Amino acid sequence: MTDTVGIVIVSHSSDIAKGTADMVRQMVGSEVKVAFCGGNPDGGLGTSVPLIIDAINAAWSPKGVAVLVDLGGAETNSEMAVEMLEPARRDLVVVCNAPIVEGAVMAATEAAGGSSLAQVKAVAEELSAD
Amino acid sequence: MLDRADGQIFTGNVRLVHAVGMHARPAVKLTKLAKKFQAQISVRVAGAPEWINAKSVAKIMAMRAAHGSTIEIKASGSDAEAAVAALVDLVASDFPDGAG
């Protein structure tokens, strides 16, 4: 199996993050690496930069990682997590401007076919383009 | 847009037997299978004005094909004949798990 772009799901809620990852695995299959994180380290709602970095590492692929986020802080914390990666890996992670559930399923579907990171991001963002 | 002067176009029709039509899960399976072929592949609900790129999961999900409708498939390119056969089989067999 050739490498496929990895998918990271970042929600304020661990339930939403886990549920979205479950949908991706059931609908798209196991050939795409999916990692998720949700909630802050205290168990409340929120997002955490270290947990996002862990998720990026868990989903890591030489072809890159596409990150799907929900509201505000999930996006800014994901961007911060990307900034904290080593420079060589930074360019291989993108935060997609897409609805979290639909974007994750579509990005993973595209990734499963072996598409590039740019193609995966474009497909996830098709839903927000109109 | 698919027609190439030098490329033969293969077509197929298949009835959508899935109970709730072309919803998300079948759409993902159809798109994943289509992506395994080099051919350019388009689908539409029979008689619809526009053909849809079978490799675009967003567009396939949005086509809203209903249970019992007929899906038209056309493809051009080196493996077009096999692509049409595979997609017809997927739809006719009601998107079995593990397919695509």
C-alpha cells in the first residue's frame, strides 16, 4: 500500500472528535490514518496545542496530514500546533477550511485514492467553496 | 468534456437498488472505486441535464439519486471498459461492505 495523506480531527468536544473519526473509519475504511483530539486536558470543552501535536504525530504520513477543525479556537490552536512542528514538517500539514464531519469524510475518501495533500485539502474545501 | 476524438466512450446503466438511494456511504464507495481507474468517469441520474465526475465525492453525495432510479455511467480512457463494468457491478450488488 502506498502512503496516503493522514487525517487529524480537532474538536472542542472529545465526543465529537471521536464520533467523527468513527464515521471516517466506517465509511472510508482503515487505509487512511485518522487521529483525533477533543477537549482540554482537564476533561472540559476546549482544544489543546500539545494534544493536537500528538494527534498530528499519530496520523503522520510522508504525504502529509490534513487537519479538520470545528470552531474558532480549534483552528487557531491547530495553526499554533503546526507552527511548533520542526520546519521540515510544517509544510506537510494543512488546516482545512471545511465543516468538520463532512470535510473529514471527503478528505479521507480523497486520501484513500493516494491523492496529494493539496488535492485532499481542495476536496475537503469544495463544500465551503460555493 | 469527456469526449476525445481518439478515445472510445464506454457506457452503462444500472438501477439503484439501495434502500435509501445514493446517500453518504454508497457515495464514498462509488468514489473510492472510481478513483482506482485512470479513465475519466461520469455518472448521472438517467436523464439529468449534467454529468457528474464520479471521482468527486462531494458531487456524488449531492446528486441525491433516489431508490429505484437508474444511474448512467460513462467513461473514456485506457481502462474505461473495466471501470464501467466495476461501477455497474458495485451499484447492482448494492454497495457491499469491502467493495471500493
